[in-house]
Amino acid sequence: MGAPIAIDDRTEWLEADGLGGFASGTTSGIRTRRYHAALLAATTPPTGRMVLVNGFDAWVEREGGPEFLTRQRYVPDIVAPPQGAAIEGFRDEPWPTWTYRLADGSRVEHELFVPRGHPLVAMRWRSVDGTGGQLVVRPFLSGRDAHSLHHENGAFRFEAVGESERTTWRPYHGVPGVSALGNGTWQEDAQWYRGFLYSEERARGLDFEEDLASPGSYRFDLSRGDAVLVISVAGTLPAGGGAVATYLRLRHSEWARRHLFGSRLERAADAYLVARAGGRTIVAGYPWFTDWGRDTFISLRGLCIATGRLPEARSILLEWAGHVSEGMLPNRFADQGNTAEYNTVDASLWYVIAVHEYLRAVGSQSRQVPARDRRLLGDAVRAILAAHVQGTRYDIRADSDGLLAAGVPGVQLTWMDAKVGDWVVTPRVGKPVEIQALWLNALRAAEAFTSEHRPLFAAGLRAFAERFWDEQSGSLCDVVDADHVLGRVERSLRPNQIFAVGGLPWSLVSGERARRVVDLVEQRLWTPLGLRTLAPGEPGYRARYEGDVPSRDGAYHQGTAWPWLLGPFVAAWIRVRGGGSDVRAEARERFLTPLLAHLDRAGVGHISEIADADFPHEPRGCPFQAWSVGEALRLDLDVLGSGEPAPGDLDLRTRSHQGVL
């Protein structure tokens, strides 16, 4: 176990349902985001997400009066009630559990979990020492889009339909209803709770006030046993059995499932693997991302391949193979409407890399890929490369020098994709360095399916060696032929060059030059929470990611550190030092151990999307990020372990591909 988990408004927990929905909140119990909810469901998994039950108030009634277990923040900035039961402890294993100490010293424990594959949340309260008391739970409902806010209105329907221990509400026409199964007594008492204040939304410069409807409350007698409440999308509650039996059945199966995972990181990884149509995909991050192309294929290597979840990797790759359009894969799917957006140059290249590593992993187990799978994957890879050679959207095309050019004004195509209105913060039009590393690796990997691109591959290798090295700085240029102007270069010191040395199956730079690149990146860009996106002192450097949307997006790739970049960086660091066991042991202690300390901060058990560039590197952005967790797993299980094969270098001189520059 790591450090004690903080009980405050900044530390968050997550329970994902494997369908794109989830429950989430803070360890203090005070909801600080519009996304904090007891029941947030994906109506078209993994998209179409709606908040159905935002949260609840819970209190214990005894002779001295009510003692609240929960607290809420209201406008203008009031926490109510001002005092309540003390939270004595919080733990996240195997699921979020709070222990409350009441005024008389007695304790009540509350646990909450979301079982895999079910749009529901299961909760239990119990008197630890048998003191008892009346527990009252009052749920707050909305029925809104996950990204929106809810306000008092006359259309909300408070009426409940119930029988025995089951109660159902259908607040709005066309919105999924909510069903509850509890062993308490339901009492109707329709109330609007007005002016909830979400402090994280306010800090992000967004709307932050909300009104919620409460149809009534449940009352439980803790002296007679545990209080259980299972809340789900209407029509999905397990059939048969009462509340307690249903709860215990769900609890037992979920406990057994979670204990099959080998580590905390592997349990975290499970949250991101979700359903899409008839297959699988990867949610880029919680609470606001859906499945994004590049995030999916970068994350897949750690979440699935490193952990041995090859059936899931297969399902994801085959599902996405059906979305190839003009040789491109979607940047993302919209949360509502499920429309695919194709504004990315690297998602399809990462797909080719993921296919290569999946096939290698299957082969390492002496297993055969079914002929149909191999045909579908091969068709996707060939279609991607053929379209890139011929030219596709956004002026993405193989140039005469064998390198890949991409970009048009006003469109962000690389992973450095922040855009504010018409302002593309880091446009990187031309030939970005990591795109060339991906392109040449993809051409090499595609030889498993076709040899037609070998001349282009050879030309691209020569051009990369001749055009990207900057002797004066001892590093690689970030972009050559910038803005499609022959010979114009962008030399900002960014982390993208690390992919020419590590993080991909083959490196483009070796020897002294590779060592100089890695040393410079470590010296200027490394932080304990990832690599900075721009070196301090460079024009435009931003030390903090904070403020309103334009301020934050303006800092997103202008210094802000990204944990996922530690994967390629550490792989490169090991490569240039020979890759021995002593080198790997040093890298583990030096780079992975500080990163894993983050598991007890921000998103508990997970790794954040980003962090401030300057000390103390405050975690920011999405608190639960797939590629941050995925690359940490890849480091732990492959790069720093024994799973990853010895690195290979691309070379024109030999077919074994050893050494380049």
C-alpha cells in the first residue's frame, strides 16, 4: 500500500461499468464536478452519457438529532451542513469505502461499487459496532446530458411507481428512467434542491450552478441489519430476489472478479476497456472523454498487450478496422450522436503499430491468428498506407523524400491538438518528428502484409537522417518543412523527438546522437509526473495549467507535463544505456516509482492526464487517463521487466535493421 489516501475535495474516486458509464465523486463526499454522480449511464455505449442520479444526502437519526454522513456545497460558497459525522477513513480497495465516526464515538461504514457490465451502483451502510439508529438516504435526480447542468423546471416528474422493495422514476420523456431496490421504507416527499456549486467547474471558467430534484427518501433501521440500496437504469435491475440477496450476489461476483487482477494498475486498466457496438474500445479518460483513436491505440499496448488481455486487444483492433475511411481512423466519436471525426494524422499510424505488437504478442505465445482476423487487420493496414501514399484529407501525403507531410491552416492533426476558436495553439504543419517515427515504423511493420512500400521506406529513412538532426542543439528538429515550406524548420525543444529513439518497435536514431537526445530531454523536459511539452525558457512556455478555457488550452502543450510520455522516454533511456538488468532496475527506481506515488493522489488508483510544468507539478486535467495508466503498465510489465524484446534500430544497410545514424 502507498501513502494514506487524502480525504478532501481534490482526491477523486471512480467506479466504471464497462459500458462507458460510471459513478464518481470525491473522498470528502462533496461533489465538485458536473460529472460527479452516483449513476451516470451510457445510453449508446460508450457514448450518449447521461447523469441520472447525481448524488444523495444521508444522515443518521438518533435521540440527539440527525448527524449527516454527507455534505453539499451550495452558492455562494456554503457547505451544508456546516458540521457532520467525521470521516475517520477512506479506502479504495476493492472499492470506495468510508468509515464515519458519530458524535457518541460509534461508527458507520458506507461502501459503494459498480459491477462490470451493469449500469447500476450498489451501496451498503452498516453500523460497525451495532449501535444502530435510523439511516435516511435522499437521492438527487436530474436526467441530463453528462456535459450539461440541470435547473428547476415544471416538466420534471416526481411520481414514483413501486412494488415491494422496488421503486422506479421516469423524470422526463425520452430519458432513461431510474429504478431502485432497497431494504428500507420509501417515503415520497418531492423537493427541489437549488444552487449546488461545483468548485472544479468554477475553477475551469465554466458554468457551475445546478438544481436537482429529490422525489423522497429511504429510511433504514441499522439496528436490524445493514442498509442496502441498488440504483440502476430502469429495466436493468437483476430479476428475482430481494434487495439484500441481490446486493450480496453482485458483491460476491464483483469481489471475485477484481481479485483476479495482479496489481492496482491492472485493476485501474479494467476501467477503460468498454463496449462499442459488437466489439470493444478504450475510453480515453474519465470523466469527460469518449473513445479517441490515438489514445485507444497508444493505451492498448499497456492496458491489453502488456497485461496479456489479448482477446480484448483483438476485439478493439477488429472493431476499429471497420472505421477506416480514406485511410484514416477517427480522432474521436462525439458523445451525442456518435459521429466520427477524422481530424488526426497519427491515429491510423498508431493503429498499424498496435496491430504489429498484437501479432507479435500472439506469436510469442506460439498461437495462430485466425485467417479471417489476419485478413481484416491486413486489409486495414494496407488501406491506411495506400491512402497515405496517394494522399488523403488535410493534405496528409507521402512526399517525394519519403517522409509524411500533413496539415492545413486551422486544423490540429497531431497529438498536440489544442485549439481555441480559430487559434491552433501548436499547429505543427509540415513534417513533425514523431509523425515520421510513426510513419517509418508503420511502413516497416506493414511488411508483415505487403512489401510494396520498401522503396518509400528506404527513401524516408535517408531523408530523416539527413534532415532532422540539429548539431548545434544536439537534438532533433520538431518539424521540418514547416507550413509546407521546403527547408523551414521548427526547433522548439519538445518531447516529440523521443519517439525516434524509444517507444516504438524500431528506433531511427542510435549511438551518440541517440544518447544526446535522451540526455537533453531528461535535463530539460523530465518531471516526476511526465515530460514537459516545451522546455522552460522557450517562447510561449507556461508553468501552470489553470484558469479559463483559453488559458488552459493555451498551456496544454506549452510546458504542461504529460505522464504518458514517460513510456517512450524510459524506453529510450534504457536503449541508449544498453538495456541490461541493472539499467532497468535503476530506471524503475528513478522514473516509475515517483510516478506510481501518484496513485494515491488526484484520481485514486489511477494516473492523471497532465500536471503543471513547474514544481510541485500539481496534477491537472482528467484525473483518470487511459494512456497514462497504459504506459505505466507497459513500463512496469514490459519495458522494465522481461516482456519487451531487445530494441531494434532501422537501417538501410542490413535487412536485420541494426543502427541508423
